[in-house]
Amino acid sequence: MTRSASHPSAHTPWAWALWGGLLGAVLALALFAPARWLARPLEAATGGHVLLEATRGTVWNGSGQLTLSGGPGSQDKSSVPGRMQWQVQPGWGRLQLSVLADCCMSTPWALELQPRWGGLQLRMNDAQSQWPAQLLAGLGTPWNTIRAEGLIAMSSQALTAQWIFGRLALQGQLELKAQDMASRLSTLRPMGSYRCVVQGGEVPRLSLSTTQGPLQLSGSGQWTEGRLRFEGVASAEPESFDALTNLLNIIGQRNGARSIIKVG
């Protein structure tokens, strides 16, 4: 006995309805994915040092409280004043992001994220912003002891970063200017102003210099094998040495009147 040719087709509308419902649910989940879903990837990518809290909206159009932390298990935290807003627009093989911090940016950052073989590329528009130095205390030691005060101005030029098989490749320039810095460890206010430049190239390099003030900082470093290696020196003008000696003890390893700073 042969089966009726119409028997399988009787179930076809139900199958299509099921698949249609599943596809609709997936699309709805993608379009309206809650903003909090971004928090865990950001925390993992930064080793727990950057947190996204009190989120609102969706992954594509939302806002949240950006917080710096000392990392897993640390009690140190500091939050950026106001909220951070973002918009994400998918494109062909890329994501375009617009990010605006109420407190610290006059215009949004425009970022473009593209997958690369073995990694990822991030391109950033030329941008400027200003951040309160007090935020650094949230990163834990030694910043929670130094308790820096002042203003940090950040500017970027033709900045592109690539992470390929765990290695950082950087093009362009990132400049940080720490202006009128102070610390709870010293009565001098301000202690000085400083300039830090990250210069892209086959081997990205970092330089630190003092623009003014009794606390003198200088040094240089580079990223090798995915890690920053930096060597610098901190010293004080003779008439300000006593007021800065506690800070010099914290900044690095004392060597007479100087402190030697080493990272990596």
C-alpha cells in the first residue's frame, strides 16, 4: 500500500510556522538585545578594569555608567560622571560605533571595528576629550594611594589599532596631557603638568615628559610581545624635595634623590 501523496504536505504549514516563529524570535533577540549584554565582554577584554553598570536600552542603542576598577576581587572603583551613550550600526564586514560621555566629550567618538584574519582592527576618528584625573584611583595600586587630582586631556590622530594573534599593531598617535596635577601625598598644588605620547609603528612606543612643575617625570617605553616595557625617572626640584619625598617613595624604587620607574 502506498502512502497518500497529500499526507506529508498536511504538516508543511505547521513546519513553516515553527521555523518562522523561531526566525522571528532570533531577529527580535538580535534587534532588542539588552544593553547589559555588553558588560561581560567589556569586563573580560579589560581584565576586569573597565565595567559597564546601570545599563539602559539595547546593545545597538543604549547607555550606561562607565566604571574603572582595580580588577577581580578589588574593592577600588571610580565611575565616570554622568552616563556613556552609544550607537552601533552594522555594515558589510564591519561595525560602526558612536560613543559619547556626557562629562568629558564635546563631540562623539566615531569608531570602526573590523574582523581580521587572526584578530581585530579598531579605527578611531581624530578626537579630543577631557577626563578628571580622580578616576585613576579606581584602578587600585598605586593610584588609590596617590589619589591624583587634575585634568587629563586626550587627543588622537589617525589612530588605528590591530590585535593579530595576540599582538598589538598601532598606527597614528595618541596624546595625553595631564594638567595641573596634585596628590593627597603632597602639599604642593599643583605639582606639575605632563605629556605622554603613544606613537604607532612596527613597534609602538611611549614617551613621558614634564612640561612644567617641581615634580619632574620622564621616561620611554615600547610594546613588545604584547606587553608594555617602560623605564622612567621621577625627581623633584631641590626646594620642593621635602614636600614631594612621600610621593617619590610611592612612584618607584628610590635611588637617592630619584625614583626609578619600571613597568614590564
